[in-house]
Amino acid sequence: MDRFTTTYDVTMTSAVDDVIIPKTRQVSFIIPLTIECIIVACCIWLAVTLVIHGVRTNRFRRQSGNDLNGGIVYSLAVVSTLTVAVRCCCSIIAITLPPYKPGFDDECERTSDAVISLYLTALVPVYLLLWFRQRAIYAHPLMSSSHSKFIILLSWSSILFLLCAGTAVVLVFTIPKNRKSNYSGCELKTRESVNTAGSILTIIGQLMLLVLFIIPLRRNLQGWGSFSVMRKAFWRKSDSTTVSSPQVVNVNDDNSIGKPGLIGTNCTNVSTHTEASSSTNVPINKKILRIIQRSIVLATICILTDVTAMVISTYAMPKDGTRNNVYVLYDTSLLSNVICIILSFENYKTMIFPTIEVTKDSSSGRTGSLATVS
């Protein structure tokens, strides 16, 4: 009996390398594949609806002479959804590939390199969109005092640093062979120091971009008190003849910001300052603050999701097993970025759901030099 037991154990040990659990029964395959399919469906829906809305409202074209960015920001939103969809399709292919036996390292390497390259490619339109938003803010005449040489240098440095850091990360992870095939999937052999260095470079560029939104917010908060005092003084003198009027921001029907005007010429009967007049002509600082605050919140969410994905994949995920969960983690981060940039538009409801009846006020789709930030 003992001899039979020993023989049976040896037989099972010698055959264990040829026994592979079908992927359709593996939890590490079913859950990631389901999530990836949901993300792809969402991205395709968003891309189609954005294109429909853009064609209906001419958002892909330059709307006016002071429209600095033209349709670039809206086009980048569409490109972001498409690149994320392509990245997720590549992740699905990597997840559904049959398990490689030891010795198929080259196949693992090619698949992993494609997934990494597409992830960083999907990030490019997201951060380009954020960069064009801050560029539109500083290009507005009312923000000329904040548009210094330092801001210009920081602006171009941030986007160039992000592009260079992204290119360096792609080269570091794709040129050396750092994948090993196994029954559980393609294992990562890269050292944690390499992952940490790549994460630090990316975070530095992201923080530089975030600072570009914080600087005008800080300066406008400092000037808000003095502006309020000046406005109250103007209201007390409104019964007299022509006076030097402080500037206001003209709010278009789509809640975008147009060229500045004068309170004395745009607001009639200022002494009464009714709710109707205050709803269409609001002091410069208040409107710009709302736009910048929203941009900061959305940019922060994008940065935090990317950093969280990097930290979890580097220090929390096991490196000796399947990478399917890592694919899902990064793709979920990309989807959250796409949702954030779409929510940054004022009429995001009609952009996502084209079946909603678009009224004349909400469907004009006109974009001033700051409309892309609203």
C-alpha cells in the first residue's frame, strides 16, 4: 500500500506541469475580462455621443476670432475615449491569450509592451486637454496680469516634461526583456526601483501642470476683497453721471465666458442691481474663480487616479502571478480620466445622452477663449 501511494504521488507530480485549469473557470480571468468589456462599451458609447454632439453644435470648428483653442479641446475629448477603448481592447487580448508554458518569454514580452505603450498613449490626449485648458485661461484678456514669462516657461516645461517622462517610461519598460512566461500569466521581472523612478517622473510633471491652475486661483482670491470694495463704491455713485466702471465678464448662453465689458455699459439701472442683471453679468473674479476651481478639482482627480494606479501596481500587486488585475486597475483609471474631462463641459448631459432634447440656450455650442474651460 505504501509503495502504491508513493508511485501515485510521483505520477501526479510529474504530470502537474501538463495540467492547466481552463481560463473560463478562473476567477482571475472572468472578473477582469468582464470589467474590461464594460469599460470598452462605455468608451464606445461616449465616443459616438461626443461625435454626434460635436457635429450638431459645430464644436470641432473655430467659433470666433478670440477662440484661441478652436475645437482642439473638444477633439481631444473624443480622441481620449477612442484611445482608452483601443487600450482596453489590447488588454482583453492579453487577458484572453492562452497561458504560456515556461520558455515563451518573447510572446509575453510583445503583448506586455503593446499594453504599456497604449496606456501611456491614452494618457497623452487627457493631459494635453488639461494643458490647453490652462492655456485658454491665461490667454484671456482679464488674466493678462497673471500671464507672465514665468507662467509661460512653466506651462511649456510641464507639457514637455510629461511627454519626455512618458517616452522614457515606455523605453524603460519595452526595450529590456523583463517578462517571464508562466501558467498563471506573464510575470514581471522589473525591479521596484525602476517602477518608482517612472512614477516619480510622471508625478512631477503632473504637479507642474496642477500648479498652473492654482496660481491664478490664489491671485484672484487675493484680489477679490479689493474688488468687492470697489464695486460697492461704484454702486453708491451709480446715480451720478459717467464714472470709471470696473470690468465684468459677459456670460454667454452656454455659460462660456466672452470678452470683458464695463458695468456702466452692460448693466442698466445698476443702482437697483436686480437678480436678472446679476445672473447675466457677474464680476470677473467670481466667474473666473468658479472656472478655475472646477479645473483644479478635475485635474486633481485625474492625477490622483493615475498615482493611485501606479502605487498599487508597484507595491501592492503580486509580481509572480497574472497581470490581469493590473490591466483592469490602469484601465479603470483611464476611464475615470475620460469621465472627468467630459464632466468639465457645462452641457455634459446633452453630450453623453444625445436623445435629450437640446434647447437653443444649451445647444449653441459656442466656445469663447475660456469656453473650453467651462
